[in-house]
Amino acid sequence: MPIAEQHIAGFHAVLGRVARQRKYLAIVEAPPLPAVREFVLRNIRHGVPQMVALDGDSVVGWCDIVPDARESSRHCGRLAMGVDPDYRGRGIGSRLMLATLAAAESRGLERIELHVVETNQVAIRLYEKFGFEQEGILRNARKLDGRYEHKIAMSLFLHRPETAGRQLEETGDAAGARECSAGNKMSGTEADGEARRDEALRDEVLGSEPVRRVSARPR
């Protein structure tokens, strides 16, 4: 379901649990709650696709796609997601992905980008199931506890003429997932300043770095 203000504390908590695993995210601790609150409220205000999975009132997973603020790249969005360690293997990631991609498509985004650590094969298989393709390697892009790891750059085109709409239809009920969409498109120069602040805030909260274009495919 789309994230709402009452989910902020729970999102902060699950973000911290995933970050402290020191395996999947660029951060190893959740940022302060006020920074996370500002990030989520901006997403809600601007209709940024951000979904959460709930067990009762508890947030057990999230997925968001933050649009690029640059005028030439506003058709692109960056995807980030995570699932509570105790809730993995139950299909939660797939349902979050389906709903968030549907919301991104409804918002008019065309290209979805992400980076994933090469050892996270579960996530890579999930992304490939939804049509993401590997575009290249960012060599030794992650260094933690003295160990280097490569990151894989992946992307999905939602509106490529020969595949438009097909990925979502093949992986589930896209029409039903669109009911989860946060809606509310943002466009034009009026929103540009706010969008840039949103992107900077997202980097602060999730430890994201700009997706760099790479051409060499993994070997």
C-alpha cells in the first residue's frame, strides 16, 4: 500500500534493521527519525511512488522509485527496496515491486534504474523477473569492513514500444496494483527545485548515490 504519515516510524525501524545487516544498503544505520519523516512527507506531497508492506500495524518492507530531478532525465527513476529479515521468502518483495512499478508507470516514468551488490543474487533474480536488465559493473564500488564488492547497474524500460506494459502484466495483475498508486504527477520547472531537494534528501536517508551510466556489461 502507499506509504502514509502513520507508517513513518515503522519505515524508520525496518530501514534500520536492514541497514544494520551491513549487506544490502549503502548505509549501515538508519538516519535520524526527523530526516526520515521529512523524506517520506515530501514523497507523499509529490506523489513519489513509495509502497510499504504491513503485518498488522507493523511495516515489514518498502519499495520506492524517486524520479530524477534533472530536466533531461525526468523520465528516469531510482529504485530502492528492503524487506525485514524475518519476513523474507514470502513473496513480499514481489508484491512491493509490482505495486511500485505500476505507480511509477501511472506517474509517467519510463526508465527505472538501480544498483545492486553482485553478491545479492536473490535481489538480482527478483529484478530480472520483472524485466530488469544488467547494464554494467561498478567495480569495487562498495567497501565495508575492509572488503570490496562490485555493484551491478540494472534498468527497466516501462515504455519501450515493443514491451510497454508487458512486464507488469506478465508478473501479476497490473491493473489491481495500480490501485495502490500514489498518483499526482509532477512536471515542469515549477517543481524542479523541490525535486532536487527531494533527491538530496533521499540520498541522505537511504545513502544512495546517483546512478552512473555504464556501458560495459558484466562478465
